[in-house]
Amino acid sequence: MKLHELNAVPGANKPVKRIGRGPGSGQGKTAGKGHKGQKARAGRGMRPGFEGGQMPLQRRVPKRGFNNIFAAPDMAIVNLGDLEERFEAGAAVDAQALVDAGLVKDAGNGVKILAGGELTKALNVKANAFSASAKEKLESLGGTAETV
């Protein structure tokens, strides 16, 4: 095969539809836009949801619920099993240590420790919140669970 023998796949190249070029073209006179009106005009284009000046649906329907600006931000969650993998026995675990270990991206909203996974080491953990079972597991192994 040579470069001059290459052809497009049949049906790939369609002729351009020439709109508004007389009645013989099948797209003459109104050029497929119907008769008059806003949608037939040049430069037309209405934003999504525009209903011709009628009160749009998104404004007719009543608003529901509310957004509580005082709601507590989401805390970062860490399971005891993750602490088992990343820290040595007796280690002091705080928010900065969790960020350094890669368990938490940002400890700005606080950290909560949950009891998921297995823990076999005594760790000294400082966090903003603990689940009751996580606190119990930590203290039963000789570690501490200090709320900051």
C-alpha cells in the first residue's frame, strides 16, 4: 500500500448540508428554522431553563430544607488496625504523626479513632475523639487514649 492509495472509509466523508440556498436544496426559505419567533432569529441562544419569560420551573418550585452553617466539619477517621501497621509499640500518636504516616491528609478538622481492625501494641494516642470501643481496646493493652 502506498500513500496515494489511501482512502477514507466509505461513509466517513459526508457532503456539507448547504442551508438556505433555494427551494431546490430542500433547506431553502426558512432554512429548517420554522416560521419567525425567537428561535428563528440570528444569534439566538437561550440559557438552560429559560422558558420564554414565564417564571422558570426552578423558581416556581418551593425550596426545601436548610443548610446548617454551624454544623460540625467532618473529622478524619483512623482505625486501630491502621495504627497497628504504621506505629511501633509505645509510640506517641498525635495528629501530626498521623499526617506524617500518611493515614490522614489534613488533620485541621480533627481526628477520630475507631476500633476497626486488630491492635496488639500499647500506643499513646492523642486525638479529638475516640469511639468507646477504641478507647477500651487501647487502655486494655496498657496504652492511653487522651482527648485533645
